[in-house]
Amino acid sequence: MAHGRKRRGMVARRLALAFFIAAALFAHAQASSWNVTSRMAAIESLVNRGTFAIDASPFKTGDKYRYAGHYYSDKPPILTVAGAGVALALRVARVDVVRQARIVMYAVTVVTVAIPFALGIAALFGVLRLLAIEARWAAAVATIAGSATLAFPFATVLINHVPAAALLLGAVYLLTRARLEARGTPAAGAGALLAVAFGIDTSFVIFILVAPLALGRASVRTYLAYVAGTLPVLAVIAASDLALSGNIRPPDTNAPLFDWPGSEFAQGYIIGSLTPRPLGSVLLYGFNMLAGIRGLFLYSPILIFGLYALVRRLRASPADPHRSLYLFIAAATTLYVASAVVATTDYGGYAYGMRRFVGIAMLLCIPLGTLREDLRANPALRFGFFGLLAASTVFALIGVNDPFPAQPFPLLTAVPGIVRFTLAHRVHGVLNIAGLLLFGTFAYASVLRSLPATHLTPRFETRE
């Protein structure tokens, strides 16, 4: 058993290192959206003036709110504080957050996004091993999550969705351990991680509320431990919101804070200011989120198999020992998508695909672990799986070039955008293309090799 744990740890570390290197190599060092400049403005203000107010910052952004006569970044402050720590460390080395902004932005992105991304992939592998998924296939599914979903392009920019998703996966790992080991300590840790994720991405409140489903028939003590883990972190977040906005409600959901002259969000974007829409408009918006112009399953079609596997698990015997985890994934995914359809109007702003859905994309990779034997035994299913995997990998990798395009249907303009970038920056462009091709080929091949067909010789089967 000790040998098995040691081997699992080694595989998890290798996965984390591989995906950290990949994200770090392609990390962006330029402010390509208000989302990024808003965070950089708050980081610069903390480092140079010791305040969260961004009035005097040279980083200009429209992602801000006004409170008590000052403007503040509308981004939750946890990543800002972490980024400020990185910037302060660089200042010791005489790297200035304004004059060497690209260096600082790159370093902050690597530390606050690429590292959590890598650890999230390792946590996903850990979840699959707890579910008794064979090690090679578990590593392959973790590779799919890291290379064939929109987690990868958004792991290269200074944005909150990937770190929050990584914390979600860490919480799922601890919740699974709490259920299998009948202990409250992992449940408390899961609650704390989800509360921190909420402090990074406020929409993750849904996961906090639904997560107890993953505990199944745990003891009351385990459920209380989960709640106890969330409360201290939530209290700190509430105190922070109160200090920075005069309300314990997260500022990015408090519409009056955005009602100032010139605000792009005064009406129609912030929860509380949305006006009722016709049912047909809401349904079309939801379709575009799932399968249309920003569709989750269009940009990451391999997740169709994740959904297929999830439905199969839910229809299986109620005696399935891991049924509670799949119920959690189904409920969390459904409620998260529904809330995004009802409570937003802009698909999450300029983005390559639905960046808000990175968390549920990672969750939908978990059921893929149950498909190994079906894929080995069914050539047609296997062919469709690898066909969609190839498309998903390509779509994810081309999104790395420009994760924040202004086009309404960025999948159609992604390749021309890469061509224009390569023509304008020939060496950089060619190196990017070569690196992405190498990474994509390696990831695809590693999944392919993990799934030998059943007609292979007994010698190979024995060796496996």
C-alpha cells in the first residue's frame, strides 16, 4: 500500500510539473483585457501606495466600482493580495511594477494561475485514484482536463477562473476522502478550500451550497466539520467586502456601486440591475452558452463524453459507492449553468468560449474515468472519443493565442488571428505554433497510449 501511495504521488507530481511548465511557457505578459488591467491596477496600488483604491494607478480599466469617493477593482481581493506579494518580492530585485509591468504581470500570472492550474490537475488525478480508476487512465483523464478544455488557455492569463477551479478540484478530493474514510478533518479542509474559491470567484457560492451532496451518508459530525471549515474564511471575506464597499455583499454583485458617470455596467450587467428578458431570448442565450457561439460543448466537445458518462453513472445501480459524488457533479453543473443563463447577459465578456465554465468543465472530466472499459471494447465509441478529443485539443490550443478576443464567435476567427499574429511577430509566432503542436501531440499521444484495445496480445495485457 505504501508503494502504491508513493507511485501515485510520483505520477501526480509529474502531471503537475508538466502542466506548470506548459502554462508558464505560454503565459501572457500583456494586458489584453479590462479583467487583467483591473487586477494589475489593484496590485500596483497596493505595492506603491498601500491602498486598494486604484484612482492613481496608471493601469486603466473599466472593471471598477466607486465607493466613498474612490474607485476600486471589482475583482475579489484574494488574488490581488497574492499578486501584490509577488510584485513586492520582485521589487526587492529592483523590478518595478510600472516600468517593468510585463515582467511583473508574467510572474504574477505564473504564481497565481499557472501553479494552481498544475496543482488542480494533480488533484483531479488524485480524485480518480480514490475512485479506483486505473493509474494510467487516471493520468490520461487528467491530461485531457489540462489540454483539451478551456482550462489551458485561461491558465495562461491573469484571471480568476482557473485558480478557483483548482481549489474546487482540491475540495472534491478532500470530500471524497472524507466520505471514504468517514473523517471530518478532510471535510473541514474542503469547506475552507471552497470558501477561498468563493473569495476568488463569487459565482462559486453554488459549489459551497451543493458540495455536501458529495459526502453522501456521512455522519452529522462530518457535515458540521464541512460547515466549520467554510465559516472562518467566509467571515474574513465578508469583513473585507464590508471594508471595501460598505456591504458584506461581494462588490461585483452590488449594482449601485457601478452607477457612476461613464460606467459600462450601470445597467444590464450586474446582478440586481438585470431587466426581465423574453423566454426565447433566455433560451437562445443558454443554447449559445452550451453549444452555440460560446458553447461549452462546442469549444470542448470531449465533454460530451463526460456528460454521457455522468448520465450513465446516475442511471446505474443506487448501490454505486460513488453515486453521491456524481450526484454532486450533476447538481452543481446544472445549477451553475442555470445561474449563468439567468444572472448574466454577456457570456462573461470578451473571451474565447465560456471562461466562466472552466470549473464545471473540470468536474465533467471526472466521469470520463469510468469509460475505460467501454472505450476498449467498442471500436465505434473509441473512434468517436478520439475524434472529439482531437478537436477539443486543437480548439483549446488555438485559444491560447488570444484568450480575450473581441469577436462574438471567436472560434471562427481564432486561426486567422494566429496567422495575423505570426505574420506580425514571425519568430514569436512560429515558436508559439511549434510549441503548441508539440504540447498537443504529446498530450494526445499520452491519452492514446493509455487505452490499448482489447484485441492486443496477452503478453501486452500481462505487461500492463
